[in-house]
Amino acid sequence: MKTVTDRLDTRRNRLIQEGNRPSERAIAPTAASWQLSPTAAFYLQASITVAFLAGSSAPTPLYPLYQAQWGFSPIAVTVVFGIYALAVLGALLIAGRLSDHVGRRPVLIAATVVQAVTMLLFATADGLSSLLVARVVQGLAVGAAVAAVGAGLLDLDRSRGTIANAVAPLMGTASGAIVAGLMVQYLPEPTHLVYLVLGGVFALQAIGVFFMPEVTTPRGGALASLVPKLSVPIALRRPLLLTMPALIATWALVGFYGSLAPTLARSVLGFHSALVGGLALFTLAASGGVAVLSMRHHEPRVLVLFGTAALMAGVGGAIAALSLHSAALFFFATIVAGAGFGAGFQGAVRSIITLAQPQDRAAVLSVIFIVSYLALGLPAVIAGTLIVEQGNVLATAQEYGAVVMILAALALLGMLRQQKRPR
């Protein structure tokens, strides 16, 4: 689909060829003079993904502080983590396809404004119940935005948009975890400051989206699109099924680090600094981002094969490191697992989304993110339940890691079988 700039240039050239040079006012309506360029709009939308995922990972290093202040149990931490993922799922089911009908701008304006308000809810939280409310509202905003912004990036540039859809979530997860961890460690009022900073970022992004051109054509059926529905075009169903184990394995790994890393760092590895819990998630996501950028020119099948193999090796090494109480081995294995996460997720997304038509992109991305966030939240809640029942964090981590490795092995075997079949 042509951008606003492309359409104006086409109109200028046609009029010049006809011998009627138009005035500048005739070529560029007043609205276009204050709109962002396509390049600026692209980077703005990529920054929204980064900021939204940073906001979702920012509470991770704060969980030990919340536990100390409010006295809730480890299962409460996993519930806080898991309820966010469930809220994202709900928003994706209801509003995931909305931007295909009303346009990307209205959905993103609403989502960024709600996110800014949500940061105030976090900053004023005074107990577990208010923290849960903030996580639910945050999840609803993220779920409404991720499909719209992902499709918007593809609308502007399909090649760069595919890469941005894979690397921006990792950059956001990494930056949110480490920035929040540093604030906890070195700055005053960390449970307030990090959210106030993020709230200011979301407010600025909402203003930026207001000036962003709409590059999609609104179409009817907006109300009907709000009815929960999981569907992808027939041509994409087989690729989605083949990559589903990879999606589940990669995001279950993020759930492992996002919900259990602070507890493991404190009770198994012996660290009492909140920074270490955030550092583990940062290491995972940062190495994943590096893998996405360094392997962006490889075929999706190669990415999934490498990603699932690295995922198995990294998770196995991390579990062994926890059993040996070795922090150095744990972080090295986390780097390997993170590379597997980044490559596997990028390969899975590219296997599907590059085949989708523009009018189906938000719907297809919604299904991808529904699978991903279900894998992110559900295992984390189950892990919290096991910790309470068994009273053994290490045993729960070992069981969780074994499940992730089995899922990665299934994805690897499925891709190898597909490779042997004649095209």
C-alpha cells in the first residue's frame, strides 16, 4: 500500500506531465504539512512496541520489594505475572482485529493514553489488589496495541517491519528489566520513579501517534470484529501449526525468567540484590535481540532450527547451573537460551506473517501473540502453584525447564520432518 508521500508524488508527476504544474497548496493539503513522514512513523511505532514491553517487564526486579513491603507469597508473584498475560489475551481476542477496520491510529492513540494512566496506577499501588488491577489494565492496553502496531510496521515497510516485529519486543523486555533494576538499586523511590518515567514516555508517544498518517483504508465490520474469533486464512494454517511449538517454547522461556528469576537469584544463587533478577531477564532478551539482528538474512526455517537447538542447550545449561549454584554458568546458559529465543521467535513470525495479505495482518498477528502470551502466562501460574505445594523453588525450576526443552525438541523434530518432505 502506498504511503501518503508516495501518493502525493504520483499526483505531482501526473499533473506535471499534463502540462499543468500545480501550486504547493494543491499538492500537499494542510493535513499533510503537520503529519509525520513514513520513516518517522515507522520508528515511532517501533518505539511503542519497545516501550510497551519495557513497561510489562519493569515490575520484575520490583517483586522482591513488593514481597517485603506487603508480605505476599511466591505464588502471588506468579499470579501478578500471569494475570497480565491473561489480560493481554483477552484484549487480543476482542480488539486484535479492530485496527484492520478502523485504522491503526485510533487504536494506538487509545492504547498509549491508557498505558500512561496505567503507570499512575502502578505508582500509587499500595497492596496486592491494586497491583493486580494495574497489571490487568496494562495487559488490556498492550493486547489492543501489539497487533495494531505490528501490522502498522508491515504496512510501512514489510521487510524492515518483519525484523522490527521480532527485535522490538526483545529490546523492550531487556530495557525495562535492566532500567527498573538499576533504579531499584541506585535511585530513591524505585516503586514510583520507574513508572512515572514510563508514563511520560507513553504520553509523548500518544502525541506522536496523533500526528502520524493513517496508511490503511478503514472498512466496515468494526463492531463485528470485536466478537472474539480466532481465525487465519487457510493458506497460513499449516505454517502456523508447524511453528506453534517454537512459539510456545520461546515464550514459556520468557515466562520462566520473568516470574521465577528474582526468586531463583535470591534463594538458589544467593544474590539479595533486586538488580540481579532484572539482569537475568535483560541478558535473555538482549542476547535474543542480538540473534535477531545478526541472523536477519537467514531463511525462517534455518532460524527455527538454530533457535530450538540453542533453546534446548541453553535451558539445560541454566538448570544445571542452578543445581550447581553457579551464577557464572547460569548467565552464560542464559545467553545461549536467549539467542535461541530470538532466532526461534523471528523464524516463527517470518514463516507466517510474510505470507499474510495486508487486510489480514492484524488478525494473523493477533493469533501469533495469543499463542505467545498464553505460553508466557499459564506456565508461570502453574509454576507458582507447584512452589507452594512442593515448597522447593529449584525442583519447580527443573520441571519447568524440562517442559520448555521438550517443547523445543518437538519444534525441532517437526521442522526436520518438514525439511525431508518434497516441496
